[in-house]
Amino acid sequence: MSDFLNIFDALKHPAHRHAMLVHWPIALAILGLVLAVLAVLLPKNNLAKIVALGAYGLLLVMSWVTVQSGDAAHDAITMPLSNEVHELIERHEDMANKLWWFVAGALVLLIVGFFGPQRPSAVRIGASWIAVVINVIAVGWVSLTAHLGGTLVYEHGVGIRPPGETMGNQVTPTTAPASNHDHQHDHGSTNAPGDEPAPAHHETGFSTSLPADALALFRNEAWPILESRCLKCHNPARVAANKSGRLDQSSLEGLLKGGRSGSAIVPGKPQESLLIQRVRGLVPDEDVMPPPPADSLTEEQIAKLEQWIREGAAWDR
Ligand code: HEC
């Protein structure tokens, strides 16, 4: 409706929020360094000290906020990730988490340097200059961290492909999991139907986005439910006839495009997915899906659909 609201819409995506926030620690680290040097060089000027400490306090807060936004952006990743990308993300997060220590250390030393004991003046002077050196390292560190993050985004496309859309010269999401699957799991990982898909790389903590597991979940759990309980109404023919809320569930595109009310699934976010809301009967004045007199889905089936969406809604049909 009003165009400028779209800007805020764009920031609803965690990756976009993170992209906006990351500039703060970089800017503040550089600003803090300049202010700290100024304050050290002007030992009589209390304002300079307060301003420098303020910049460091703000840097501490913004580092924390940025790390949180990064975690959220990480959680929102729905594309299948290669091992190389997993490792880059881990290193990026490791570095970001350590920035804290530099900033906190520098802040403590600056306080000692500014307000510490008068007597052996070496204590103040020493603390101040060590703080400045740590600041210099912090600037380098935050730049490297940001550079790694930039590599993830611009070289690997992490976080810039909205869920379900094709990215650059890559394969479409419908085939991407299948092709990655071949690379990463050539030890043959066909799960027998009913098997709990075994997370392949638990130690990394990233198993949820590994394609083999997500695909097994789709093939063995989610698709059989959609096919047996929904498709007889939610298929292209009925949609063409303007029926079933115009929602086609025979393809991922159909689900993402959605029907009358917009997207039926939001990959990564089962609670925000209309499909889940409807099978749980959570939408006021609307039938639970499948509509009566058909039996509702069981809690176990709904949990499987939720898990499938949470893990990125992999699809290979
Ligand atoms: C007997 C036919 C039938 C079956 C089976 C059925 N639906 Fe529906 N569905 C409808 C009709 C008709 C509508 C449109 C009216 C409404 O929104 O209640 C609809 C609407 C929906 C909508 C809202 C679409 C929109 O954009 O407003 C969702 C989501 C949905 N169904 C999900 C499901 C799921 C998931 C299943 C299977 C578990 C399912 N339906 C099974 C007939 C069916």
C-alpha cells in the first residue's frame, strides 16, 4: 500500500536487520579508538574521557545486539549449507563472540587509565596505552569479523536469498537440496520410511539444515501427509477453478505463493505459517483443515509438518 512501509517490511527479515546492525560495531570501534587516543593525549580534559568511555560503552552494547541479530539471522537461514559455509559461519560467530573481550578489556583499562591511582603515574599511563593498543586490535578484529560475514553474504549468498527464491546462478531450491545431497552424503543415506532421520553432523550444531535430513523429513513425513490429506482439494485443477482458497499444495512454489490469504508456509517459521495455523484450527472463523467431516490431523502429524517447515521446507518433487 504505502511504499515507504516496505522499507520496514524489508527489515523484518533477521538477515536484513543483521546487515543493518553490523555497521555499528565497526563505526564505534574506529570512533572509540580515535576518542581514546584523544583522551589519553589530553589528560586534563574530563569531557574527552567521558566521551571516549561512552563510545566504548555503546560499542559494548552494540556488539551484543549485533551478535544477537546474527544468531537470529543464522536461525532464519533456510537454504541448504555446504560444510565450507558451515565452517565459515562458525568462525564468523566465534570471532564476533570474542570481540566482547577486547572491548571489555579496553574499557576496564581505560577506566584505570583515566581514574586510576595518582601515585605511580606509570599505572595510569601504562593502562591507557595498553588500552589503546587493544583498541587497535579490536578495530582489526571487528573488520576481519565483518569481512568474513561479507564473504558469507556476497560470495556464498547466505541470507540474501529470500526463502524459496532462486539465487543468482544457482539451481532452484527444488533441486538444490538434491544436488547438495549428492555431494555431502554419498555414503548412501536413504532413510527407511518411519525412521527418525539421523542427524548427520551433530557436533557442528547445524544438522537441522543439512539437506539429507531435511529431504528425508519431506519425503517420509511431510509429503505423505499433504498428499493423502490435502491434495485432493488443494491441487492445480481446483485452483484454476477458483476453489480451495486458490491454494495449490502440489508444489513448493504453490505453497510459497499461497492462495487467497498469501503464503501458506514461511520456511523456518512454523508458527507464522498459515498452513500450520489452519491445521491447528487457530484462524478465527475459518474451518480447521482438512475441513469437517474429515478427521483433523493428529498432533504427531502436525508436529512433523512443523518440523519440516522449521527445518527449511525442503522439497524435491
Ligand atoms: C475437502 C477439501 C479440502 C481438503 C481435504 C483440505 N482443504 Fe484446505 N481448504 C479447502 C477450502 C474449500 C478452502 C477455502 C476456504 C477456507 O479458507 O476455509 C481451504 C483453505 C485452506 C487454506 C487457506 C488458504 C488461503 O490462502 O486462505 C489453507 C492454508 C489450507 N486450506 C490448508 C489445508 C491443508 C494443510 C490441508 C491438508 C492437511 C487441507 N487444507 C485440506 C478445502 C480443503
